[in-house]
Amino acid sequence: MAARDRLVPLIVACPMFLQNLDTSVMATALPSIASSLDVEPLHLNLAIVSYLLSLAVFLPISGWLAERYGPRRVFCWAIGVFSLGSALCGLATSLPQLVLFRVLQGLGGAMMVPVGRLILLRSVSPAEMVRAMVWFTVPPTIGRMVGPLFGGALVTYTSWRWIFLVNIPFGLLGIWLARRFIADLREESPRVKFDLKGFALLALGLSLSLGALETVGKGIVPPVLQASCAAAGLALLAGYVLHALRREEPLIDLRILRFETFRAVIVGGMPLRIAIGASPFLLPLMLQLGFGLSPLASGLIAVATAIGSLATRAVMTPAIRRFGFRPLLIGATISGSLCYAAYGLFTPATPHPLMFVTLMAGGLVNSMAMVSLGTLGFTRIPKPRMSHATAINSMAQQLAQALGVTLGAGLVTLVAYWHGGTSAHLQARDFSPAFFLIGLMTLLPLLWFWRLDPDEGAELRGR
């Protein structure tokens, strides 16, 4: 693989490094932020979900902007907006301010990842795509790896505000690398008018439906209003589906889901992505609030997940060439389910090395599944539709992570009430059922993966 083919995936993965660093650091710092802002720790999932919801809402415009102004230019501007949002988050003095600035972060993040993936798909040949996708996972994995350690150290020895301010120099570095090493990949094509009606339907539908789901059980709004918002959101989303199927050039072309492999990756892989969103939110809370560990000690254990993910780089290419995508997806899904169930068996008395090894195994198999999905899903997509496919893929990923955080917080809250406690005073026993249920949920994708053609993706295996 040429040096440039390795360099481009690393550069376009810088935004994912920033996002994963931000998410993993914030997860470790949740109890400290809650204490500083005088809110319940579980209520801080509003700050996480608002960011993920903002990503999902603004993701649809990423493909149109990339085609209109060029992927490299949009990529650099997106990193700049994300870095500005990070700086403002570091200055927030209340939960509403933090939520508002997280939305601004999400606006930048919404364009960083799909446009970066579009740059990768246009820069690397199909024969080198598996290796390129593995290199593409390295920066975000490093972000997840250093995040818990970095966040634990910052919270323990300085202030939680630095977990946001640290994004600024990394953002500036990403902009410089993109302008220095990535070519202007703008393709000559007829200009498409912006689908304002489609964007309004999609943005309002997602905001109302996910907002209603997020406020359930928190006493923030009356149940009648929650139900009304949920119903209106679903109606608007249904309206977008009808609009997109009728329009020749919709904002997000849902007709791409007619490609069986892409549909299996998006719909079938949704439970895996939901679990990946829930686990990083629940683990630091369990280790700190349930087991009584310090932020630094919690980070030292949680970093095992990222170390396991990083090991994917060494085993992914030979594993795909030997077994193929379908067996690998099935095996990784079953193994990941068992790992989540094993997290539920952790207690304050569980030896830390045993927890570390278990989390590392979970990180490895989950990363193998995600790399397989990220590579296989685009094999049948025509080049002119690639920007729509990357937007749908990124949108599904962010929606799943938002649902994962909401699901994790809801499960722990229900279990705490079942045990006679409250969400403000969580105990170790409140987390186990949540991980067991997440483990069961991750088996659902097998219904889709089992139906894949055994030779699917053969051209990416060098066959």
C-alpha cells in the first residue's frame, strides 16, 4: 500500500479522532461535570444526546455541501466549527449552555465524518479499500484509547473544562494536514438545488421524535406533550420518506437502501451501533458511581476497549481474506454479545486485570464488526450516489449512538427504581441488567448477516 494511500485515511479520520476523544473524555468526566453544574449525572446525557442529535439533523446537508463547494473545503470548515463549539463548551457555566454549545459542536461534526469518508472513497482504489479502511480506524481508536486516560487525568488534577479546550490544537492540526496533503476532489456535475423542504421535514422529524424519547422519565415536560412531539416527529419523518421517493434529487436519497448489502449494513447493523453508543456512557458511571473508583482509575480500565479496537489493524485484513465478510460479521456479532453480557457480571470485587482483558476483547470484536460494515456497505453503490450513501451511513451511526445513550440511561434508571433507589444514587447492582439486555439486543443483526451472500465483498478480498 502506497504511503499516500495510508496518509489520506489517517488525515480524513482526524475528525473521528476529535469526536471519539471528545466523547470518551466526556464520559469519564460526567460525575465531575455533574457536581460542578449541580445536576444529576444521568441528566448529563442531555449534553451527549444533544450533540448526537445535532449530528443527525445536520448530516443530510453534508453531501450537498461537498458536491457544491468541494469536499476538502467543507472538510476544513467543519473542523473549524467543531473546534469553536469545543472552546465554548469549555466556558459553559450551566447545563443549558453546555447543551447549546454541544449543538454547535454537532453542526461541525455533522460535516466532518461523512465528507471525510467521501474523500477516502474518491481517493483510494477498490483493491486497497480494506487496508485503507483499517488505517481509517486508527485515529478514532487512538482517540478512544487516550480519552479515558486523558480525561481521568484532567479531571483528577485540573478541571473538566480542559476536556473541551484540548480539541482546539488538534482541530488546527487537522485543517493544516487536509490543506497540505489532500487534493481538491471536486467533480464536475450539474448543480442540484438544495432540498429545503426535505431538510425541514427531516430536521424537525428527528428533533421532535428523539427529543420526546430523551425526555421520557425525567419530568422535564408533561407526558401529553411528549406523546404529541413523538407523534408529530414520526409523521414528519414519514412525510420525508414520501417526499424523497417522489423527488428526483432529494437531500438524502433513500432509494440507495434498495441495494441489499447497504440495507443490511444500515438496518441490520443498527443494534450493534446502539450498543456501541450505550457502553461508553455506562462503563465510566458504573466504575465511578457503582464501584467507587476515581476518574483516573476508571480511565485506566476503560482504555482497554480502545486498545482492543486498535489491535484490529493487525488482524483485520488477514481475517477478511481468510474467512470473508459474512462469517466474520456473524462471529464478531456473537462474540460482542457475550462480551456485553460479561460486563454485566462485573462487581466491585472483580479483579481489575480481569475487567481489563474482558473490555479489551469486547473492543476487538466490536471494532472488527464495524470495520467490516464500513467496508462492505459501499461495494455496490454507484459513484454518483456515494455522497448520499456516506451521509446515510453517518446519520445512522449518530442516531444509533444517541439511542444508545438514551437507552443506557433509561435502563439504569428503571433498574434503580426497581431496586427501590433513584437515579441520583446509583449502585453497582443497577448496571448489570442493562448490560445483559444490551448483549441480547446485539444478537438481532444475525437475522440480516446470515442472509448475506457468502461471496459478498470478494473483490475487496483480492479474489
